[in-house]
Amino acid sequence: MDRQTVALDAHLRVERPGFTLDLALRAAAGEVIALLGPNGAGKSTALRALAGLLPLSGGHLRLDGQTLEEPAAGRHTPAERRPVGVVFQDYLLFPHLSALDNVGFGLRCQGRSKKESRAAASGWLDRMGLADHAAARPAKLSGGQAQRVALARALAVRPRLLLLDEPLAALDARTRLDVRSQLRRHLAEFEAVAVLVTHDPLDAMVLADRLVVIEDGAEVQSGTPAEIARRPRTDYIARLVGLNLYQGTGEGHLVQLADGTVLATAEEVSGPAFVAFAPAAVTLYRERPATSARNLWEVTVTGLELQGAQVRAELTGPLTLAADLTPVAAAELDLSPGALVWASVKAAQTHAYPA
């Protein structure tokens, strides 16, 4: 690892009936890792294991060189004794306590006096822009305010590991935009390791230094957001970053898929390979076009969905693919489920890389 000394060194093995999580995580102080994956992949299991809420079946968990858990050695540090802060999806603020006392709760648990805890909590609320809401109880706070109180409570105890479980999921779209920006700033200032679990690729791309994608309890890909977005290695990741993805065998500028379909690519590749291209790279025609594009297929429209200012067309033929076009273009083509159209992609708009 290039960045400083490893602060988090974990091999999380959790065995449950019908499911096993087997995941290695390493991170430097100041690094933010996002765990991504479909439902049931093991993200929340990993987070609960890091927090000490779920015991490991094997492996180990070390933080700043200290072993917090290692089943083979009979070592297990209870959750309340771990230097870990957690922000849960629904925040879990104490409804009978003010924002000030919610933030100060963890400090009191550490043995600090009420006066000292409140003074420290007041400082954290001020940093979060919530000084005027110190006396408010959770029911009187907006979603964004409650999220910031929960974050302040987690950070106030000076954790060496910060865990965030879908921290923006409960917010509406407008609030989410504002709070994401604020959370990014606070995480940039955080000096220890942060691990974020999210289903939202935008949250992950904006907040994290590194993404770890989990499927069926194991890592399938990790890297910076740019690396993941440019070179997805599974269908789930391709859908996540909005790309069409295919796997086959490359020879020069051609990649042949298992069914015999051949894709022309800009890059030369030899042996097992992936080919990816954006839905926006797909051009649709009602009649077979006279085009220089080397990738041309007759396909059937299977679905249409409005996504922001674009229409996403789902298409099936020699390839199953997605195409993005404007509402005007969709209307001019008279697109509807069941319609036959021609789809083309220029080789220059594809990206091929080793599998």
C-alpha cells in the first residue's frame, strides 16, 4: 500500500447457513473505502463484523497494529471497547435526548464528565453547522440535520475506524445532494480509516478513495472510482457504472463472444478480454443504415425508460444492450417495445481490455 502505514488490516470470514463472507480489507489512515454490491452480497455483514456486532468465524481484525479479533487465538474485543464509530442507516438517535446530549453520549460512556462531554459535543455541533439546534430532539430535526448529528456522535469519540451504513439512503434527493457534499468535506478531514456501505454508485464515486465490490461474499473487483468505471469486470459493476459489457476472446482489433458474435474494437487485445461501451455510444436506425460503423446489429426494443433528460432503450438481438437517446430522437424513431431497429457502435467508441 502506497499511503503511509496500514491502519486497517482485516480478513473477515463469517460463516452462516447458506452464506460465507470471505473478505480481505486493508487501508491507510485517512483513506475512505466504499463497499459496493447487490443485495445479499455481504456488505452489511462485513460492516457488522468490523463493528464487533457479528463475531468472526475465522481470519482477523487489526487496527493500528492492535489485534481486536482473531478466532484462532481466542481473541474478541467487544463492540463497546473497540475504537470504532458507526453511523447507521436510520441514524438510531436517542429520541428522548437533545442533539447536544446525543452527540455527547459516547463521551459519557468513555467516562468523561457531563460538563466536559457537553462542551466537546457543542464543538462538534458547531462544526456541523448545527449550533442553533443543540437543544432540539431528533423528532424536531430534518433528515439532513439528523444525519449530521449521527455523524457528529460517531466522530466525537475520536474513532480509529468510522463505519457508515447507507448514510444518505434516508434522505430525499435534494437533501442528499447537500449532505453528500458536507459528508465529503468531513471525511476528507477524518484522520483515521472510514468504511462506507452504499448501493448508490454516485455516493461511492464522490465519497470514497477506493471501491471494493463484493458479490456472493467475496471481492470481485477493487480500485479507484476511475479504474472501476473504466474497466468493470462483472455485469453488476457494468450496470452500476452504466456501461454495456461483454466478455470473449480477443485477436487484434476483434473480440469474439461465446455465441460467435464478433465486436470490432479500438484497442488491440489478445486472449480472454472484456469489451465495454457507453449506452450513449449506441446509434439507432429504423432501416439498415449505410454506416462506416463496424458493429451493426438488428435488435428488438424490449423496454424504454426516461432517465433524466435521456431515454434509455433496452435492446435484445445478437447482443443484449442499452442505448441512450433524446426524447426527440426516440419519438422520431417511433420506438416502442417490440419494434425492430438497427443498432450501431463505432469501434472507436468501445474499450477493450484483458479479462
